[in-house]
Amino acid sequence: MNKYWKIFTNGLLKENPLLVIMIGLCSSLAVTTKFENGIGMGLAMTFVLVMSELIISLFRRLIPGSIRIPVFIIVIASFTTIVDLLMQAYVPALSKSMGVFIPLIVVNCIIMGRVESFASKRPVPEALCDALGMGLGYMWVLCGISFVREVLGSGTLLGLTLIPSDYTIAFFSKAGGGFFVFGMFIAVSMAIRSASEKKRAGGTK
């Protein structure tokens, strides 16, 4: 059980795909102007990641090494298409808001990287733990960035007005604001990791 918990928490914190590995950044900066976008993109990515790692891990011994990349892309593209069609059918406003970034999940470095480095080499339970950890790790950072950008940039959150428009900072709704908030998240995460490592090092003396 400890092994699975460690794999799961790696994606949340220690090997967070955005704050630590720093892959899949395009969508994280482009769609985070609204909190619901962060939730939608996070859930979509988590679904595709979980299903892709599940299928590839399940059939990993049957996939020839010479064609593994095309097979991975087909699997990922299939689940990306499912998510895209479901969103168009049931949450069309959210789908339109995120535009091309839902279809582009198929080429997201996070998914391709995990299926290649992890799911294709590990059994199903481990692959599922990795997928959930990476997906939720991606999602919480996305939601955090979206929360800050929407509240400060638009003064709203999930349709509710929290800050009068006269007191909002338009910078946070623009591309530069996305980079700034993301940089602050990275700085805070690095400071926390550094403090944690110093504490552990002090405890071993």
C-alpha cells in the first residue's frame, strides 16, 4: 500500500507535472483565465491520462516496441476525442471557452511522457496510481492559477462578483498575468521543498 501511495503523491507534489517537471505548460497558461476552465481542463486531462495509462499498461506486453509511439498516440487520441465530444454535447459553453486546447490534449507532453516512461513499463495498479496522481497534480495547480487570475483580473468566481470592476487588475487576465502567477506558484513550491529538505537534513544529524 505504501508503494501505491508514494506513486500517487509523487504526481501531486514531488513530481508535479507543472511545478516540478514543467511540461504541458501551454494549456495551463492559456485556459486559466477562469476557474471553471481550470476545473474542466483538469478533469479532461485526468480522464484521458487515467484511461490511456490503463489501456497501455494492460496491453504493454502485446505492443511491439517498433510501433509503440503510433499506438500510444492512437490510444490517447481516442480518449481525447471522447472527452471533446462529451464536452461539446453536455457543456458546450465550457468547450467553446477552452477552444482548441481540448483537442490538443492528444499531443500534451504530460500524457505522452507518462505512458512512455511509466505505463508501458508498469502493471495496471501502479499505472492507475501514477495517472491519478499526475492528473490531480495538474488539476490542482491549474485550479489555483485560475482562481488567482479570475478573482484578481475579473473580480468574479464561478459567476459570482467578488470584487467590483473598479478594483480589479486587468493584467492578471492577460498572458503576462498568467506567466506571473505561474512563476509565483513555482517560487512558493520551491521554497516549501527547500524548507522541507533542510528540515529532513537537520533531523538526520
